[in-house]
Amino acid sequence: MTMGRASAIAVLLLLISPSLLSAKKDETLEELVARAEAAKIESQPDLFIEAAERQLAAADKAFTAGNSEDGLKAVKDVVTYSDKAGAAADKSGKKLKHTEIAFRKMAAKLRDIKRTVEFENQAPVQEASDHLEQLRSNLLNRMFGKDAK
């Protein structure tokens, strides 16, 4: 392959890559979840974490806008997708540390959100944060516990 041809290919790849990334960003939550469920087990943790993080952002936005009902629904989705990410990471033995870090960050964000919502919505948000911390502990035990593989 000549140097000119290699350069042309490199430029073409640089031009195509952003369009591929934006196509993924335009993917709906439902499409992302469907892709996650159809993916190989070792790819599922990242995809479900992405879905959980999207819903965490949606919850924050909903609570900020005063829409507690949508905020609470999004928080439930965060827990659901986190459960799926944790189960896939545990089952595959892949992406354990990355998933644990994501759980830690999302649990902290939930605690931050809890401080901003009405009193009656604080308990479900705290429960979600606690649940993510438990998932995180389970992964840490899987990585470093005496039964670690």
C-alpha cells in the first residue's frame, strides 16, 4: 500500500468515525436496550451501563423540571439497567471494574439528586443509591473476595 493511499484511507476513516458515533448517540433508549439484550454477554455490561446513565440524566432533568413522576420512573430504570449490567458483568467475568466504577458514580449522583427533590421523593432515590452500592459491593467481592476467581 502506498503512503498516499494509506493517508487517504486514514482521512476517510477520520471523516466516517464521527458520523458513526453520532448515529449511536441518536439511538433511542429502547433501541439501546434491545441492542444490549441481543449482545454477547461480555458486551452487555457497557450497554446496560449506558442505558442506566441515560436514565440517570433523564431523572435529574425531570426532577429539576419539577416532574417527580417521570423522575421516579427514570430512577427505577436506573436500578433495572444496573441490575442487568451487574448480572452480565458477574456472569461473564468481564468489565467488572468498569461496571463497579459506573455504579459508584451513579450512586453518588443519586445521592446528589436526593438532596434536591421533595421530601416524599427522597426515600426512593436513596433506596436506588443504596441498591447500586450493594451491586457495587457484590462486584468488589467478586473481584477481591476470598472466592474471587
